[in-house]
Amino acid sequence: MMPVLVSTSPLPPSERADYWHSAVSDTFVPLDVVLHQREPAVGEISTECLGPLQISAVEAGPQTVWRHKALISRGGAEYVTVTLQHRGTARLTQDGREALAAPGTFTFCDAGRPYRREQPEDFRFTAFRVPKERLGVSEDDLRTITGTVFSGCTGTSGLVAGYLERLAERASGFDPYTGRQLAMTATDLLAVLVRERQGRLNPCASEAARAMLVRVKAYILRHLADPDLSPERIAAANRMSVRYLHKLFEPEATTVGRWIHRERLERCRRELSRPAGPAPAVSAVAHRWGFVNPSHFSRAFRAAYGMSPREWQTDSRLV
């Protein structure tokens, strides 16, 4: 799918502000926008979607956007936006905190609560709009990361930023199925980052160990569909011993095998929950996520969710 491009370049400067205001609100969530130039510079937004993930590259002149209660009531509260800053600086204010985003950093903002983002100079950024339900973290978790800045160069956040940047660069080349799977990996990595900020990924571990765990999880998530995925293969691909791989997962009170099993089940659950379109065959969904034995999959699914895969699928489509 080709990106959708919105630009104010065909308009005279006197007409750009109103058009840009509408373009920004239509692309993201309802927002108020004030441009700070007497004759506004050209603004462009290039947008494409990978499954539920919306990726928008934005380039424009100085401006401020903000979201208040009246706009929240008009919709969009179900989204979080992750913004990678490429050029210019931005000041994000939300939940009583203020974050200064410079090139090479990124921020989270929650569209369910008021915020303000000031861009005092020409800028370029890439914004990823993510449904909160896809992150699988609580509102309290989200509240602790808004109005803060993450490095896009080092540690766990650097690994996440690198994945998001590469995903944005290549988004138009993916077929719909591949795009959905890669978007799912992106949301999972963002959730890992939120939990790390909350201190849930072993706060006593070194930054290097936490970053390595995220790298390993990213590798696993990219290869979940392979039924031959094993600790030995994961360790070899990440240039570590199998013993060290198991050690990385110890603080999470699980094993690498159980983590893989849980993530595969979760993807099957999500796919079986889709209400639109023809219902996929349960066996096909199981096979797609690395389960080679249908009976084993059904037993594992019932143990995890309290009903069979087919019962789950039927109930989901009745909602």
C-alpha cells in the first residue's frame, strides 16, 4: 500500500493554517494547532498503516499542538503516540511533567489525557499511533512514561527506536500479512520498554543485560512462526551460550520456552478475536504461529484462557 501524502505546498501561505489544522487532526486525533510563522512554511504528512499501527512522517515549520478535555471528548482517547524526533526540538508537557525532545530521542503521549507539544523551529519527526489495547499495559503504567524522554541511541530504548525507524523506512514494501506481524512486534517491544521503565525487568540487572534481553525477545518475536525455534538457535543467533540465555529470563520468573509458548498463544488469541471478515480456521491460525499439533494447541489454549480456541472465536465474533 502506498503512503497517503498530505501537503500544504499547493496552497498560498494565507490558506495553509486552516488546512494544516484539519490535516493534523484527521491524521492523528482531534487537536488544536497554532502556527508560529506569519507566512507558514510548507507542511507535509506522509502516512501508512501496518495492521493497527499508523506510521506518519511529519515535516513542517514552528507550531504548537495541544489536546484538551473538549477535544478528548470528540474521540481518539484509545491511542498512544510515540514520536521519534529527527530534526528540531520539541517540548512535550503531560501529566505535570515536561520533556525536551532533541533529534535522536523519542516521547510517548497519551491521547486520553490533555497534553501540549511545542515545536519552536522547523522540524521533522516520525509518529507511531498505537491502540492502547495492543500494548497490554495499564493506564497507570502509561501515566509514568508520558512527559518523559527516551534515548534513541543507547540501551533498551535505543534498540526499540532502531526497530521503529527501520520499520518506518520499509513500511511500504511489506505485504499486509507481514506488515501486521511486524507491527505486532513493534507494539510488544514498546510494552517491554514501558515495563522496564516501571522496574519490572529486573532493576538490579545491568543496562547491558536488560538491553540484551530486549534484543533476544525481538529476535524471538520475529521468528515465532517457526516451529523449530529453540533455545539453541536463539542463543546462536544472538552470539551467547544457552546457559546465559536462560539466565537472562530468570528475573522474569519464567523460562525462554514458556515465554515463547505464551507469546504464541497470545497471537493466536488475537487472531481468533478479529470480528471482521471471514473466520480463519483454528488449525491454520495455530500452524501460522508455530503449533504443529492441533490437539496440543487446543489443550494449551484451554489451559491459558479457560475455553477452546473455537469457543473463543465464536464468543469474540458475537461481541
